[in-house]
Amino acid sequence: MTNYVNDVYGNPITTGDGNCLHNAISILLLGNESLATLLRYLTCIQLVKNMDAYMNHLISNDLYFVSSDYDEACFDASISGAFSNTWHLLALSDVIMCPNKKHIPKC
């Protein structure tokens, strides 16, 4: 993926406004940030509608060490400029129907 991104987009630079995750995915999908707001709201809807699936996800117990609680993540997903966390990454991956690889180091 890294080589593909670099080959197609060079080093994509996103607007540093708290919407970096959604801006970056929009750049990957369209080449610009125009989808970022829609992706943010679809992520919020995904989190709210599929709470049980995410709460039972294989890594959900570990997420509490690195992310806000689930309810806060749902609320933050609805606010432009609120920083994203791992809950958002999982939901956004489902929104765009593209699996992601997570590398969680062992401590």
C-alpha cells in the first residue's frame, strides 16, 4: 500500500484540522479531501448502528488502553475537527469496505 500511495500521490499531505484520518482516506479514494466530511458522518453512523459488533471485536478490550471509550468515540465522530482514534479506524474501514491491518506491538 505504501508504494502504491507514493507512486500515485507522492507524499500526500492532509489538512491538519483534526480530520486527518478522513482527509487521508478521501485523498486515497479521490485524490482530494472532498469526501472527508461525508466519510466522518458515515463513520459516526457506522459506530452508532453497529455498537454490538465493535464491542465484540477481537481487539475491543485492548482499545480501551489507546482510545477513548466507545460512547465518546461515537460522539467525537460527529464533530468536525475532533481527532480520530482506533474505533474510528475500524468503522471507517467498514464504511469503505476495505480491510485494514493493525499492528499492535507486544509490550
